[in-house]
Amino acid sequence: MLKFIKATDVDLIPRRLIEHIEGRRYTVDEFYRVKRLYISSLSIDLIVNEENAIIGFLEYSLDELNKEIYINTLSIDREYQCDGRTLDFVINTFKLLSKKLNYNVLWHCYRPSYFLRHGFTAVKGSLLHYTCV
């Protein structure tokens, strides 16, 4: 059975999980350096398996004014991605949290098709990006 454990130290997150975050524009060392500075104000949960081995992590934030949960980063070991069990666990957990708090869940991802099949809908509007040159 999978479960979430609150990360009290960013160094608990294995490097391999940071290395395969799609679309990241920072190095693994930059991730650790910046997250160490803000760990007390971040919501980072480790995903552990039955043996309490860390198989993933999730970073999210709560926007209490707009009643929204923003899922910023999800990284799961490749061997746990294939069967969909871990992603289903994460999605179902946030669906329950969403209902309990009466918050919407917003998830920026690079592969939306899986989420669309599991009750998420595409958001009207645009994610905009400005590159400072």
C-alpha cells in the first residue's frame, strides 16, 4: 500500500526523482539548494511503498483565497509509472482532499491525456510564458 509522508528535509528526495522531472530548467543541485531555503514553508510529500522506500515525491500549494490546490511537481520512479497504480493513488488522494476542502485542483503537466481520462478537464484560458532575454 502506498502512502504520503511529509518531507521535513529536502535531502530525503532521491536525486533520480529530480533528474527525471520533465521540463525542468534547473539542475539537481539548484533544486536542493533553493528548496533547502524554503522547506519550512513548502508542501512536499514523499510517496513511499509497502517497504517505506521512497518511490516519488509531490510538491503542491494551497491557495486559500481562490480555494485551489496547485500541484507543482510530481515525480515517480519509472518502474511505478507503468501500471498506473501510483498515479491513481495520487489523483484519488487529491480528489478526496478537493471534496473535503471544497477546493479545485490545478495540475500543470506535460502529458494531460492520462489526467483527462481520470476526471480532470482542460482549463479555459492559457498558461503564458515570458522569457527574459
